[in-house]
Amino acid sequence: MNDFTLDHLKRFMRECSGGEDPAGTDADVLSENFTELGFDSLALLQMASLIEREFGVALPDEGLHKLDTPQKLIDLVNEQLGAHA
């Protein structure tokens, strides 16, 4: 599987937010807190589930609250993908 990118994450974010793209530039989106982007803990759990299903990685439910920015989530998914390569 290829790296998990911001484009992948944006697709999952759209699916979890009713089809809306996160506002701002890519650099803004990467560093914004998920809550500032309109995503609560339930939306993060839903995104994690979608990522796990499509990319075959396990994301810890109890640690999702620490993944407060898209960049941190992307980094963790790519770490998991690298561990399974």
C-alpha cells in the first residue's frame, strides 16, 4: 500500500462531514486542530474506522485524542503502514 496522504485524509474527512471539504490551504489543514476543523471525537472514531478498513492498519481508540491535528494522524497511519511493509 502507498503512503497515506492528505488527499486520502481529506476524502475521509468529507465522508465524515457530509461531503464538505475542510476549509483553508493544505498547510493550514495539516496544522489545525481537528476540533477547529469541526471534527469531534465521534467523527475521529468514524474516520479511524474508515482508515483501518481501507488501509488495513490498527489505530488505537484510546490514543485518538492525542492525534489532534491531521498531520499527527497522517504520521501515525504512515508509521503503521511502514510497520506492516
